[in-house]
Amino acid sequence: MATYDDLVEVSRLLSEAALLLRWCGEDEARVLDGEEAEAAVLPEDLRGLYRDAVGQLLEQVQGGLDRWGPVLDSAGWSGPLLRFKLAVLRRAGRESVMGWARGLSRVIPRRALKVFLAALNAALGSLGAIPGVDLLKELKEFLERAIDGDGGAGAGQGDSGQGNGGGGGTGRGDGADDDHDGPPAGRERYEPPPGNLPRGTPGGSVVWPYS
């Protein structure tokens, strides 16, 4: 049966997925094509529309995860299965991609971003019973189409970003909605040590998404 710690891990993953989606629409979000060609993640004409779409999505899907323990069990997101899937996401570059999304690095190889998005797709697909996750997955798939091949912002589109000093993002809040009804009956609340979690991850409550 899914534990409260399992809920925290899934909450953190969903919060990071929402944070990554939001960051990809920022002007400062840069990807590297080859060794030198740098570009925005999205073409300029899509960025404003994309940011509006992300804003609408996050307004619709906010909610607690406390009651979704049985869903995590049936979806294989508890116990050894959860640990294996998290390990695969780490191998797919979760740490480096999320560090980039938090502004800890200025640019990331486009291929590295695409590899992690593909792995994230599998994760979101099995969590579709949680309200809002299907919407999150669909928008992520549209993002992948936009950045794949000719759909991305390349040097030929006048947005190569060579020499651009874009850094941390803008318009990104810290933490998640803390409104909750407490942990499930009989379980202690998970309280991570202060300052132990990176930006954009839930703190003392199991809530998603990043907002």
C-alpha cells in the first residue's frame, strides 16, 4: 500500500513537471543545438500563447494528493515499483533538467531535454487517474512537438541567442499551495528539514502542482 512518503515523491514529481512546463515558455529558457548554436526552447511567436496555456492549465489542476493512495498502488507508483521508476527518471537526466528549470544552469542540450521529456511521458501516462495529470501530459506532448525538429526555435528563426546571458526564470513562484486537510488518518505528517528541498518542490504538505 502506498505510504505517505510515496505520496510525497509523486507530489514532488508532478510539481517538477509543472515547473518544467512553465519554465520552457520563458524567454530565458535556452537550449543548445550542437556545440555552439543556442536558441530559445520555443519560437517567439509561440511563447506568449504557451505561457497563457500553462497558466490556464495550472488553474484547473491544483489539488491535494492525500486521498490518492489507492491510485498510486494500482498505477505502480508505490514501494519497489516507485523506486525503480524514480531511478529511471534520474538516469534520464531529471536532476540536470530540473536544475536548468530552476535557473541553476543557463542552457541545456536540446537532446537532453527531449530524453527527459520522453521518460516523463511514461510517468504521467500511468498517473492519469489523478485529476489534472492527463491535461499536464497533453500539454507536455504539445511542447515536445513544438521543440522537435523544425518546430523548435532554431538559429534560422532569428532567435539563436548567441551571447545571450539569459539566466534564471521570471514569473516563477516558490513552493506549492499549502492548503490541505492534514495527512491520512493514522499517519504522521511528512515534514522535510527546512531548506532541504529545492525550489519548486512541495514542502510540508502533499500538494501539486507548482504554482
